[in-house]
Amino acid sequence: MTDPTLPVTKEEALRYSKPALEDEIARRRRNIKLFQDQIDAEEKEIQRLFQIIAIIDANR
């Protein structure tokens, strides 16, 4: 694939297999979901660490 910021030409599009492109879209969506799940878990852990810090500060 070429530069994603450039418009797709008819010639470029017709070089690809539609089923292969659909599989690639599905794969990339699964990857995004994995990253989103990991980001969510990290955000929750950060919030937990902030709570621990707050308790430490309150007990000094």
C-alpha cells in the first residue's frame, strides 16, 4: 500500500483483492481492540496508584 494520506486511484484499488482487504481490516480492528484493552488496564492501574499516593500523603 502507498502513502495513506494520498487519495486512492482506480488503478491502485483494482490491484487488490476485496476479500484480502476485508481480512486485513478485520485483523487491524482486532489489533486496535487489543491495544485499547491494554490502555484501559493501564489507566485503571494509574488511577489505583494515584489512590495509593493519596492515602500515603494523608497519613504523613
